[in-house]
Amino acid sequence: MATQTLTEGPVGFLGGTFDPLHLGHLRIALEVAQQLGIADMRLLPNYLPPHRQKPLLSAEKRLAVLSKALESCPELSLDLSEWQAVEQGEAQAGYTVDSLRRLRKQLGNRPLVFVVGDDAFAAIDSWKEYQVLPELCHLVVATRPGYCLPAGSVAAQWLEQYAPQPADTFSNRAAGTVQRCEVTALDISATQIRELLAAGKSVRYLVPESVLALLEEK
Ligand code: ATP
């Protein structure tokens, strides 16, 4: 009997602005990877064109912080495909659906797992072409303190509609499931870090120690 051959194991992506990266990001990426058996987990920063730049961190600084932090985290890597596509003018903006199509081309039929936090997932129906996302990837929703999915929302509906069946695993399906993953609650946000930095206060223990100096330099 012919079975579908998936070339290799799943590849996971945590997409984000990382303005800046904090321990919440690193911890959810690591925990999702460990819980769901994803050996290749990548952080996928989006490049914001200069006119959309947030006030505190430049694109270069966001990238420098990511690179430095990942030096001491061999379980995670950096995927610059979306960043480069926008920077080189191949894509106008870093929409997730465009990135996933690009990644899908690169990965063939390898399982592709896109990780989002509760807050991002709650607004999934505001994303460009959101209806096609389950055709392109599996979605894993990491729990985030302070957020819940409103009953009746598209997000809540998707968790039922695309719930993995007992026979579904990341090694036999390339895309198409949506599930939650309970992770350690870390109530840290990039907004909070930007506010602390702007007020001249320390962000120690909220971000990796290795990037403290980079973030706190004037
Ligand atoms: P901001 O405060 O600027 O909105 P953020 O802290 O949410 O930023 P993003 O880069 O926007 O960081 O987040 C990237 C992804 O990581 C999103 O899917 C978000 O939901 C998730 N995420 C970020 N922080 C946490 C956290 N502490 N717990 C769970 N998920 C998180």
C-alpha cells in the first residue's frame, strides 16, 4: 500500500516582531519544540519597513539581539527568509501567509508548524488570507497569561474544526491541524520591555543576560 512520504521531521517557526526578543519568546519556542517533538525550531522575525518602524528599536538592533541571544541556545535557530524577502523588495510587507507560502516552497511536503501565542491567535481572522493558513501549516497556540479565546470566535472554532485526530502526527501530515500547547506562564511582553528601557529602568531577568548590554546601551 502506498503511503505518503514526508521527507523529514517537522520544522517549527515562531514568528514575531521581537521588538525586542524576551524570555517569553525563547521559552515558548523551546517548550513547544520539546513537547511536540520538533527538532528544528526557528525564530522567524518580520522586517518592518522603515515607515512602520516602532520608536525604540531599529531593525538592525532587533536582529542583533536575536542573533546574540541564540548564540547560547543551540535548540533554536534564526530564519531570515521573511526578513530578507521584504528587505530585498520581493515582498511588500511581512504577511504571515506570504512567508508560509515561501517556506512551503522551500520545505516541500515536510510538516510545517507555525507557533503563535493566545493573543495573536485570538485575532487570526484579521490576518491576510487567514482561511488558507491551515492548508499551509499546522498551527500551535501557546498559552499566554492574561489572554483567552472569546467563545464563538474564529480562533475558538478552529481549535475544534482542525483538532488533530488520534492518528494525526507531525510525521504523517504536512499541515492542517490546530492545537493548543500549555507552556509555562511568563507574563512578559515586548511592550513592557520597551517601556522599561524608555524609562531608563533595568530589563534584567526579562531578557537573556547576554543581550542586556545591547538593549541598555544608549
Ligand atoms: P508586543 O508587546 O510588542 O506586542 P510581544 O511580546 O507580543 O510584543 P511579539 O514579537 O509580537 O512579542 O510576539 C511574537 C509571538 O510570540 C506572538 O505569537 C505572541 O503571541 C507570542 N508571545 C510573545 N510573548 C509571549 C509570552 N510571554 N507568552 C506566550 N506567547 C508569547
